[in-house]
Amino acid sequence: MARAILLIVVFVLAQASLAFAINDKDKPKPKPKVSTFLARCKADLEGCTQKVSDISLEMVANVADQTWCPTAETDDVRITTPKTVDWLTAHPELAGKPIDEGIKTALRQLYPCKR
């Protein structure tokens, strides 16, 4: 009898552990923050150019996005990346924001549409 109870307890605990592991795996991972991006850029600015380029291209592809006006300068990530990093560094209030959001904010501020 004690053995049967012990087996039931072990079975229930195993099921609970399995359910917890599955649920933990399904939780969305936190998005990397601007502060992480800036730290990486400080160590390797070249490594940050791809992220800035990807976000810039995404924004250009979204023709409905009228929140920024790219220029010939934005085609050159060797210019755009340091400007973006400098702008984000000067705005520590964005340090806790997701990287994509921070870069988009910087690009919108650096390249506003003249109206």
C-alpha cells in the first residue's frame, strides 16, 4: 500500500515538473534592450551595423511609415550606425526599451520629415 502511494506521489510530481518545464519553455523570452545594444556597440561598432541596417531597411520597406524620411546618408550604415549609437547614448531614458524600438526612435529623430 505504501509503495502504491509512493508511486502515485512520484507520478504526480513528475507530471507537475513536466508541465512546468513545458510552460517555462513556451514563455516568451525578454527582448534585448537598448542598453545591451549600446554595450555591444561600445565594444564592437562594426557588429552593430547589421542591426541598424536591418531596422533601416525594414522602415524603408514600410512605405506607410511616414514618421521618418531617409536620405542618401541613411544608405551608408558606416554613417548611420555611429549617429544612431550616439543618439541612443544621449537618451538614457530609452535604455530599457527593446533594441528595435530604440533604433527606430533614433532614426525617426535623426531623419525627420520636413513639413
